[in-house]
Amino acid sequence: MSKEILIIRLSSIGDVIHCTPVAQALKAAWPNCKVTWLVGEVCADLLTDNPHIDELLIWSRERFEKHLRAYEFTQAYQMWRQLQTDLAATTYDAVLDIQGLFLTGMIARQAKTCRRVGLKDARELNPLFMTETAPALGKHIIDRYLGVLVPLGITPVSRQMTLTVPIVAKQYAKGCLAEAKVSEQDKLAILVPGTTWKTKNWPPELFAETARLLVPNFKIMLCGSKREQAMGQEIADKAGVPVINTIGKTSLLEMAALLEQATVVIAGDTGPLYMAAALDTPTVTVFGPTNPAMYTPPGSKHAFAVAEQPCSFCHKTKCHTAKNACMSCVRPETVVERVYQVLQL
């Protein structure tokens, strides 16, 4: 009988991508196992065509918590009961909680299994819900997540992240690039200015200066979500060079298809950066509050730029100095230099 494994990682975009080597390692060790992944609505599209995942269970943590905050306890309870019903349909040989929160620990506890494996350094009392916890295999975030495989007797052989872009999204990207007059011979630099933390944002004027420095050899494109439209417009206005601005105009997978066609992607520590890395597109990351040793995509195609301060790598969403110097002091010239190094141009 093949093994049934449940992975719990609801969000966020970057972390879901970072967890995909776990599914790959499971399939490499146990080719006939069935891998089910419990994921949130926002990130579900990233896993739909993943060749290492057999089934997706989609459950919105965001909607559940929104109901709780609004005192809509009936709706929250209905969501919880539906999740319990979905989990009860299968008996799992192991549940791997790679989110490591109190909520995901509670979810893991609902699954029919004798083994609940979590992260040793998980927060919010999560280890109390686990039957086993696993230490990280290394400092990098991918190695941290791969640690959950050790109690199963699996030694991972690859750290490669996986993202599969569907045909319809590829067709969108082809049409978008054709309309923007970007040919196959052109070098395309995609800039992703937004992140989920204000402290991880590189100032728009520095992205604009980077575009000016790159434009002699690259076509410039901006990618991002609707909440970054104002930032994108500011960059386009200040750059003073032609910029293809797709911010807020694409779905997640349409953005992925554009990232796949890029020569290089320049971004802060944000989900689309790791999408690009999973698609084997070279990247340059601007790091400040988060540590490049932990988050830079592995491999020679990826580089980073930092301007270390006494408080660098604080991992805080709010800068205690209010200056955000760790980001604002990273110079565009340094970022462009990293681009040419990565591309060996």
C-alpha cells in the first residue's frame, strides 16, 4: 500500500515555493506515495500543476481569521467543520506541518494520523500539537523546511524549488511581450518593487535609478500586485526611460509566465523573487531586515546586495530607527553590478 502524506503550508507565496522541495523529496524517496497539500486560496495556483503533488486541499486562513475578527463565529465554525470533514476522508501515514503556528497545529491535530511532524523551533506552542519535531538541516529556509523529512528517514537530494506555469499563462506572456515590442533577442530586466513588509521595500527612486542604469542593454518591465500600483507609477515617472508597467494587470500565474521570460529579476525579499528562482530565472535581491544567508535562492544564478547596518537582519516589520537605512543605503550601482556578475556580461 502506498503512503499517504499531508503537507500543511497555507501561506505565504515565498514560503510555499520554499516548501516545494519537500514534496519533491517525498516523491524521490517514495515514488508511489500520495502527497496531499493543504494550502490557502491565494497560493493554491502555485501548486496546481506541481508534478510532485497529487491533491490539493484549499482552505482560506485569511477568511477564517476575518470571520473571527468580525465576531462571525457561525461562518468561522462552518469553515472549520468543512475542513474537519475534508481531513477525515483520508488516513495519513504522516502529517508535516511546515507552517508552525498554533492554528496549523490545531489543523494537524484534526487529521487522521499517528504521526504529526513539525519544526523544532516553531512558534505559538505549535510543537505541543506534534508527535515529533525536527531541527533544520541548515541555515537556509529551504533546509529548515526539509528538516521535517528526517523523522521519516528521508535524506533530501535536491533543494530545487518547483513552479509549473500553465500553457494559458505562457500564451498571455507571449502576447504581452509582443505588444510591448520585446523580442527574443532583447534582454529583459523585470523589477518587482513591492514586498509584504514596509521595511523590506527598496525606495522607488532607487528602482527608478536602477532602470536608468540598465536601459542601455535591457528592456525594463515592472511586475507586482494591485496594491503596488502607486509605487509602480512612481518608478515609471521617475525613471525617465521607457518602462513596461504590468503592476496590477496580471494574475499570479501570468506574472510567473513573465518572470519565466526575464533575463534577470531584481526585487526585495518577496514572493515573486522566489517564483522567478523556481523558474530558473537569474535574480538579484536587495536585502535589509532579512538575512541573505537564509533567503538568497541557492545556486550561482542568484546574487544579492546589502548595505549592512548595526541593526541589519533584525527581521522586524517596523524599523526601530524609522530610517530603514539597511534598504535605503543599498546603491543602484551595486545592484546593477550584481546583475552583470550573475549574467556574466
